[in-house]
Amino acid sequence: MVKDSLFKFLLLIFISSQNIIGQKTILQEADSLFENKDYQNAKILYDSLFFNYELYNKNVLIKLSFIEDELGNYEKSIFFLKILNQNINDKKIENILDDIITENKLETYRNSDSKEFILLFSKYKLDFVLILFSILIIIFIINIYSLIKKIDLKFIYPFFIVALIILLILNIDFNKEGIIRNDNVFIMNEPSSGSDVHSVINKGERVDIIGEGELWYEIEFRDQIKFIRKKNLLVID
């Protein structure tokens, strides 16, 4: 039993190390092709790193965005920049996004105040949690110190309040965002091909995803609940 467990553990380490080596090799080859402006072949390798290896680092995302924009796939360029913008507070990324949106006259990126708040909150969520966690540790230390020294200085309620806030923040789950990946996409009133068409939308536009079925996403579109085929969306978690 112990030998089997040890063998499985060593096998897992070996597979993980081979996986990392494979990623590095593909990344080096992709970067070389990119430097030589062989964008088509570089894209194949970067796509493999992103979709197969789930490598979401800044280098891969920026270069994928650049390549897709060069190839005229601005909707995919927006998709990769949006993912990058979720994790990095970089004004340059936001400016590039704004330029693509303006250049292609995309109408669905005008955010309300509430959506602006959600975007900011999503971006700084982990930072906020770290600050609260630091406060929680300080309160814990004060409580332990007061207990040891028998000082009447206890912060039991603040400790539980801050802990509760952290749990609430970590469990807040905002709607996913979808980028339309094709031109002339139908937005339907119901999740059925036989339903009435509500609107026709072109690639690059965005929608909020509020639910999903086997073939359809339930979306919020112009303050109404509508439906769109899954194959027509690039989804940003």
C-alpha cells in the first residue's frame, strides 16, 4: 500500500515536471516564431499554451491579443485583453481595449455606474481580502495578548465580523461576461431555434451571462433576459 502510494506520488511529480518542461519548450518556440513575424504558426502554439495548458501569463495573453488583432480577429483580441485586464491593473491594457472598441464602433461596452463598480470590485477583490485578512490577524494577536496578560481588552466581535466579511467577499460570484465571436448572431427570446429573434448582433460585442443550458446561454441584453447559442460566445470567467 505504501509502495503504491509512493509510486503514484513520484509518477505525479514526474508528469508535472514533464508538463512544465513541455510548456517552456512550446513557449520558446512560439516566442521565436513571433519574433520572426510568423504569426500564424506562433498563434497555433500560443493557442495550445492557453487552451490546453491553461497558461494565462501576461506574455502569452498580450501576444495572442496582438496576433488576433493583426489577423483581423478583433473579437478574440478583446477576449484575451479582457482576461489580462481582470488580473493586472495596467492602464496601457485598458487603453488598447478602448482603442479596439472605438475603432470597431462596438456599442455594448458602455457600462452603468453599478457595472463599473462590479468591474473595479472584481479586479481588486483579492487585494481587499488580503487587507481584511491582515486586519484579522492583528485582531487575533491582540486577543491572544490580552488573554495571556489578562488585560480586559478583547475584540471578539470585530474578529468574527471581519471573518464573516471575508467569507462573504470570497463567495460573491458575479455574472460571467461573453464576447460575441461571429457576425450576424441571433439573440433569441427563448432557448430554441424556433423562437422569435429578438436582435442580431455582430462579433466583438459583449453580453452578461446569467445562466446556461446544454446548448444555450441565458444572457442579460439591454436589461432583458434573452438567449444565445453557446458556440457564438467566447466566455470570460
